[in-house]
Amino acid sequence: MQPSDPQRELRDIDSINRPWSCHLCGVGSVMPVPGFSYLKRVTSDCRPFRRGGALGVCRSCASVVKRVDAAWEREVEEIYAGYDIFHQADGNEQLIYAGDDGAASFRSDPLVDRIQRLLPLPQKGRLLDVGCGKGAFLSAWSRSRPDWILEGHDVDGQTREVVEAIPGVARMHAGSLDAIEGGFDLVSMVHVLEHIADPVATLRDVRGLVTNEGWLFVEVPHFVERAFDLLVADHCSHLTPDSLGRVLAGAGFETVALSDAWNAKEVSGVFRPAARASDRITVDEAPSFPEAFFAVARALAWLEGTLSLADRMRTRASFGVFGTSIGATWLASSVARPVDFFVDEDPNRQGRRHLGKPVLAPEEVPEDSTVFMCLPHPQAADVSNRLTPPKQVWRALLPPAPL
């Protein structure tokens, strides 16, 4: 990754104050939200990234989007040149912890279970996972439905050997979707759509791969619950349940189920090809522009407050950050003084190093340390209550409450 260039960053910041065309609805003018470009950013594979870019809200469809231009495309090319998803855990998918006891599961497992309980799927079928990465979703599906024929797709073939080693995977495709033979009972796109500069066109291509009786599953980050997503440099669309549903409708799908409760901090939806395909995103039922604009402004203010609090508390002798994902990576790379360590519940990440610092298990945190819970406030409180019993030897510091 190229070193930071302060003069270039200032030029980029000076150039972002102009509206631009919305890449989701194609008709609206996007108004930039002040303050975004002064915050450092992070990549979706959890690496620090420099300031810059532009974030705004469309006046027509009220979608929250980045400016997709030549500068953004150069940055994405730079990020993807060394992209390594789940590098913090040697390629193992992220674990999530749910319930009062904090039971762990791979992130894809509850999604697979939910989809299979919701849909009348055949015992034997075909699944295509678009943006398959290292095959986390395919692995979860294979464990649950070993009789299905599975295929993966990604922008390049770097992970082909890993993906095609998954039981049930017949092939991994790379490049354009046009070369893939259709007829899939289910197509999945997990944390993919937010990366795509022309999501409606891509979804129309996907529609041609799904049978008339088939389904599409999509999951994207929910910035309203996870403000850190706004700082991901290679995410150009920041979708809510409302905007995701309208994007899918504009690509020729109708909603079967749409929720922000299947996975914490995510928007998940199941869709099917619509009998009548629309040729545009409907904007007349979109939330108001001011409502969406102020939601983003509040999220950025919360991020600034989180960083300010961490900077004030960093004066303590032993200071760590909870987590090794996007939020923790951003905070640790943004505070004025380096943190001393990270804390993670995931045993696949413990004992490794992140940003050059050790990753500790909660029980390994040094006595009298302060650990900043770099999570949305409600989740930070839940995790803190679960991990810090009365005789805990370290202090959990919560981020500010939502604005």
C-alpha cells in the first residue's frame, strides 16, 4: 500500500465539495456530507488506509454513497492488489458470538440455517456464490447440504485452489458473469454489493443466472448500526433495508424477506425474480433527503466522538482495543499514540499480531489495563457485561452512546 501523501490528501479534500451523480438511481445529485474526508479510512480486509474520498446522500433516492470516479477506482485497484480477507485468522471466517453465553459460530452458519428454514429448497440443487472470496459461505452450505452442486465466482482466480477444494464445489469462475451458465436454484452475494460501482447492472446480470423459481440472497453492512462501515474505502454503497429493497426492485427482483436482525449490524434479504422487471430504482417512496443526510452526519459525529474519547483515555499506562476487525483497525490506526495490544474472543486470532501488536485473549489482558470496546454502543455494553465479571482485572471502556 502506498505511503500517505499529505499534500495529495489536502488536494483530494479540497476537490470533494461538489455534488456528483448517484450510481444507484442514476438520476439524483449527491450532496457531500462535511467532515468525512478528514477521518482516516480502512479497507474491507481490515488494513489502515489514508484520508480522502467523498461520502454523500442522493437528493432523489436518499441513498448513502461514495463518489465513484477515477480516483476511487485507483484506490480500489491499490487495495485489491494486496487483498487478503480474514488474514487476522489465517483465512478462517470470522466468528460471531450470540446469546447470553456468547456461543460462537462462523458468520455464515446462521445465515445458511435461516435461508434453509425460510425457503422451500430442493434436496438437490445448484448454488452460485458471487464474490465467494475464500469460500466461507460455500463451506457453510456444503456442510448443511452436501448433495448440492456448488459454484463460486470472484473478480479473479487467486483463491481458486482453496475454493475448489471445498466439498461439493464443481468450479470457481473468475471475471465476467456473462460466461457462467445459468439455471441456479440459489445465488448468494454476501458482503459483495457494497463494493460494486454499478450494482443495478450487476444484479440484472445475476437475474439471468437464477431460475424463474429460484432465489437470490444478499447481505450487506448496515451503516446505521455500524458507523465504521462508512470509513471502508472500497465500499461505495452504504445500504439500509429500504435502499437495498429498492435497488433489488430496480434490477428485476421482488422481496421475499428483508431484515436487519438476522446478523447483528447487517442487512440480509431474500429475493426472487419479479414477474415484471423494473428498469429503474423507484425514488418516490424513498425516505426524505434531510432524514438520510442527518443520519450520516450523526454517524460521522459519533465516529469523531469515539476517536476523541479513545485519544483522551490513551494516556493510561496499558491501553488495548477490543477486536481486530474494521472498527478496531480504524481506531488503532487513528489514535495519536499507538495502542499496546488487541483483545479478541476468536481463538483463531489470539496469539497472532495485528498492526504489529499482540492479539490477546480476554483472560490474558494485563492487570489494571484499559480496553476500549470499539463496537457500536449497545453491542459494546453487551460484550463488556459478558466479559468483565466483578473480579475482572482490567477495565472495559465503552464508546459514546448513539447520538
